[in-house]
Amino acid sequence: MNQSTQEVLAPGIQGVRDESQAQGIVGDLMMLTKARLTMLVLITTFVGFCMGSGDRLNWLLLMNTLLGTALVAGSAAVLNQFIEIKVDRLMERTKVRPLPSGRMQPATAFKIGTIMGLGGMAYLSFAVNLFAAGLALATWVTYLFLYTPLKRRTSFCITVGAISGAIPPMIGWVAAKPSLEVGTWILFGVLFLWQMPHFMAIAWMYRDEYAQAGFVMLRRNDIGGFSTSLESLIYTVALVIVTLLPAMLKMTNSVYLAGAIVFNILIALCAVQFLIHRDRSSARRLFFASILYLPCILGLLVFTKL
């Protein structure tokens, strides 16, 4: 290729490079803020807002709530990865993240996480209410200062993490109606109990990687997985009971009850199979069943609300 040809093609080549670099930056930011996890937080916040609202939604208040919550959730994800740079380098599924791979400097991530967290809580305080901001702060603190360090000490970290993950629907509820009611605690219970078999299945599937990185996600003496699978089944049974409460308390109609029974039978069967087989295949089945289960239950709650 001669010099004149290079000069003609240079702008186009540079444009492709710029576009590729931009896509890389966007991808890294999505990975850094754990976009899929943040989206789950926003979905549960939305459900809480809908359940706490009257017949009509205040769309502006809803958007403000979701924006503030997204900033806080993204902040927790960024700062969690900032704290765990070294251990993330030890696991195959995390070593490609922006920080352990070296694509982003730790100081940059710390600034991003801090600004998002402070900005999100300030936004919720002024654009929504202090109650919602306080709950957002609670989930942020629990995730970063309890769940994150406990991962290297005790399997109780899963329980603590589930508490943090169960608060977002409460944020949505109190944003629409600044009071903790029975429905608020039912939503908390559904999210808390759902996370237990979901994350226990993950912990079992990736137990070797977690152990290599020094994470204590399972009981130390649970070599055969009996305790993990039994606890998964117990929490699943509790989840079944709690998800039936909205129908019993006349929060939803008979359509919800019928749907909830079907979905509960399916996830309970997967939990039983995990207890019987205790292998990667049965854990994976429970994991995917839980992924399908949650949006179905939450969707039923919203669409059959009385």
C-alpha cells in the first residue's frame, strides 16, 4: 500500500479504531457496574414501586427512583470489584474484568464508584424521599462492608448478601408510599428466600474456583454437597409459602395463585433433584429454574395486583 493510498484510507481506519475503542469502553463500564445485576435490582425496585402505588403510577417519581437506585447499585458493583481486584485475578470467570485485566486503573474505578454512590443517594434524598435514600444506603453498606469481606471468612456471606439483595423492592415501595407495610416485608421475603437456592446453586457449580480464590461460599465440611442442597430445599419450601401470602392476604387475585402454584412446583422439583443428585447438572438446573422463576412471580404480582 503506497503512501497516497494510506492517506486516503487513514480517516476510515481511524474511525473504525475509534468506534472499536468506544465499544470497548462501554463494554468495560457495563462489566464494571455489573449491568445485568443492576438491571435485576431495577426490576425488583419497579415491582416494589408498583405494589406500593395506588391505581395510578407517578411516572416521574418512578423514573427518579430508578435513576437514583441504578446509581447506587452500580456504585456497589464498581467498589466491590475495586476491593476484590486480587482475588478476581484468580478465577477464570472474573479475571477478564476491567480491573484485574489491567484495562482500567483502580483509582479510576474508585472515583467512578464513589461519585455514583454519593450522587445516587443524594438524588434519592432530594428527588424521592429520605426513606428510600436510607434503604439504598443500607443495601450499599451491607453489600460492601459486610457481604464482601465475609466472602473470605464464612459461608454466612450468602445470607448477608441475600439481605442486601432483598432491599431494592422495599426502596421502590417506600418511594411510592413512605411506610413499611405487610406487602413491603412480603416482597423482602420473596427476594431474600429466592436468592438462597439461586446463589447456593452457583456456589456449588463454581466451588473449585471459589476455593482457589479463597472465597468461603460453602460450609467447609460440606464435601458431598448435602448441607448445601438441603438448605436450598428448605429455603425453596419457605419461598413457596411466602409467595402464596399475597393471594391469602387478598393482595392479588386467583390468577396469581394458580400461576404461583405452578411455578412453585417447578422450582421445588429442581431443588429436590439437587438434593438427590448433588452434581453440577442438578445445580445448574436449579440455577436456571430460579432465573425463570423470579420474573414470572414478580410479573404475576404486578399484573394481578388488587
